Amino acid sequence: MADHNPQNTTGTDAVLDWHEGDMPYSRAFDDHFYCRSDGRLECGHVFLSGNDLPRRWQRQEPFRIAELGFGTGLNLCETWRQWRETAPEGASLHFTSFERFPMARADIDRALSHWPEIERERAILTEKWPDAPEGRVEIELEPRMRLTVVCGAALDSLSEEKIPFDAWYLDGFAPSRNPDMWSAELMAEVFRLTVPGGRFGTYAAAGFVRRNLAAAGFTVERRPGFAGKREMLCGEKPAA
């Protein structure tokens, strides 16, 4: 899960530990990057289902997804896999992620190698991933599938965005460990950058996160979380 440690060994990637072979762990935030049981299935449960996908991308106009915290690229790869299987012919997807400290190619490759289901996506992503990602990284993954990774502090990056998104994946480190990623100011920017009728999904269910999302203007819904977690949050920006 999302923004990682400003202290690093290569100048770009966070200091990581590896648990259970290929599970990346942030020392700075004392947290795993995704659910320990199965991060790929968690992505489907929280982010795709929470955003009512793939139903909502059954259209010809471009669909835009934004994410707070690129991390390993797991959410991108699983979304991309499901997009290829379900999107209408000729449709296009633009996936934009905001990440303060992007991971190195070798770490992304190591983490994603855990899932054979996204082997195709992993291979393309790591082949095209820059050696030293910075600024605004634009990658044409394949025809009609585009990735943008905006490197920098999330609030600063979002304040410069103009075009709203259809869906949001809110995937920062746990609110108790990284509260800035769930602040009222940041949730207000997420709301501004959501189309009317657009949605968000997040594994987080902390009371202050729910309150900040509601104060921003979202209609917030509680749902059962993944793998025994009691709750997750999702919601919608009112259409009118």
C-alpha cells in the first residue's frame, strides 16, 4: 500500500524488508504493501467491486481510474487483467497513480512474481518501467491502455490535476501509520477530481477516514472487508 519511506538506498526506492519471500514491507510505516492473505484478490474485492467495476467501464468513451499509492503496481496489473477480459472492443483505460516514492523495477518484479495470474501484465510493466522514475511518468502499456505515475507528495500532485476521474482506489498505508494520506484536505481534492456519479473504494474503515470522505461530499457506504476484515468503505459523488 502506497507512499513509502523517504529514506532509501538507491535514490528512488524505499527501504524494504521482504516477508515470506516476496511480500514487501515498509520499514518507515511498519506495514505491508497489501493484505497478507492475497493482495490480488483483495484488489478485486475492495477496489474493483467497491467501484462497481467492470460494469461501469462497459462503454466506448475512455475510462479514467486514479489511485493514491502505486506501490508494487499490483492494483494496476489486476485491473488491467480484468479490463482485457471484460472491456468492450475499442474501449480505452487510463490508469493514473500518485506515488511519493516509486519502487525500483527489481522490487516491483519480485513482488508481482508471486501471482502467475498477472504474469503478462507484470512482464510488460517491468519492461517499460523507467530506471529512475521521477516527475510525471507516462507509459503506453499496450494499445488503449495507458499508465501515468505522478511522483511526489499526493496533496501537491492532486492540486495540479484538472481532469476528473471515474473511479478512485484509495490505497495508502494504514491510516494509523500514515494519516496524511487520509487527511480532510486530501479527501477534498479526491472529491474535486471525481466525475459526478464517480466512485471510490478503500480497505480503510477508520472513523476519521469515513468522516473526511463524507465531509468532502461523498455518499459513504460500509461493506464487509476482505479476508475477515470487518469493514471497508466505498462510495459515490452525487450525480447532481
